Amino acid sequence: EADIYQTPRYLVIGTGKKITLECSQTMGHDKMYWYQQDPGMELHLIHYSYGVNSTEKGDLSSESTVSRIRTEHFPLTLESARPSHTSQYLCASSFIAPRDETQYFGPGTRLLVL
Amino acid sequence: AQSVTQLDSQVPVFEEAPVELRCNYSSSVSVYLFWYVQYPNQGLQLLLKYLSGSTLVESINGFEAEFNKSQTSFHLRKPSVHISDTAEYFCAVSAAGSNYKLTFGKGTLLTVNP
């Protein structure tokens, strides 16, 4: 089982504030992902990374940005939070083929923007 | 492109009853299939997966799923459920050539009643 951590678990913040959601993994995984999940809905991929200095946009357009300066760390930043950003954000990681690419998820961050 | 359909959004059952959560997928290429479970206010946990080999896969807590290529299905079953199995269950597919991107279904809420 992968060890993947997200902080904070819950965040309530006012409109216009800059926020950074942290994600770290200790499994040596190359690939990392960010998903957005609204209540009762499926997960949508918003960002992913193959490794250091690699970042790609996912299927769902997002105003957030990501960086990958260290293999184990993949933070997500919102420069100016808005109520439409209220959601749950899930981080995941995996190896890259030919290794097993099963994705393992963190506990998530629930964001509420007032 | 691949897609996943979870036919039931909610499945209520009584404790110790059998349960089946249905999942169908569409893909024109070979696939990997996953079931994830999400307990309230938590992230996703991998329940079981099919990568290759035996089409029947099992989890450590009594769930099993069978990959049926002709019916493009990967239904999840458990012969006797417990109250603690109450959670949201997500089926996901990763297709060869999709850069191993995971596509999720909308989820099935399993509620086990005493």
C-alpha cells in the first residue's frame, strides 16, 4: 500500500485568497496526479506529472497550477480562490510502465471558498 | 476513448445479504480494470484490480470481481456484506494507448442496513 499524504485535510477560505494544497508520497512513484471530485460525482483529472519538471493538464480545465520540483512532492496552487473552486481535491501517484501503473490516492483536501 | 458506466447510483442492502455492483466499460483496445472504495470523508482506496491473467480477482475483505471481455463488464460482488462495507464504490478503466489514464464511473453508494 502506498503512503501518500495531503494537507490540509479541510480548508475554508475567503474569495481572492491564494492557496496551496500539498501532496507528498514516499513510494518513489514517478507519476503524480491531481483529481477534482464534486459531491456525488466521479473524479476528473485536472493535472498530472511524469516526473521532476514535468507537468501536464488533464481532461478537466482548471484555473489551478502545479509544480514538480521534487519527485515526492506535487503541490497545487490557486492564485485567487473563488466559490466555484469549492470541491474535493484528490492527489494520487503511480509508477510508470513497464512497472504496474496502479494509482494510489491520498485522503483528499476538502476546499470551501466563501 | 474509454468510458465507464456504473448502472446503479445507490444500492441499499441488509447486513449479511449478497450484493453485486455493476460496471460496464467501453474501449476499443485492451484494458486494465479497477474498483476503488471511498469511505465518508476519506480518499479512494484500491479494492481490487484486473491487469492480466485470471479473470476472477479477489480483495482481502471478501469482495471479488470478474472481467468479462465479451460483455465488457467488471461487476463487483460480495456474498455477505457487513455494516462496515457502507461506502461509495468507483469502477475505473485504463486503456492501452491512453497513456494509462484512468477513467472513472460516477460511483455506486452501497448502504448496508442492520
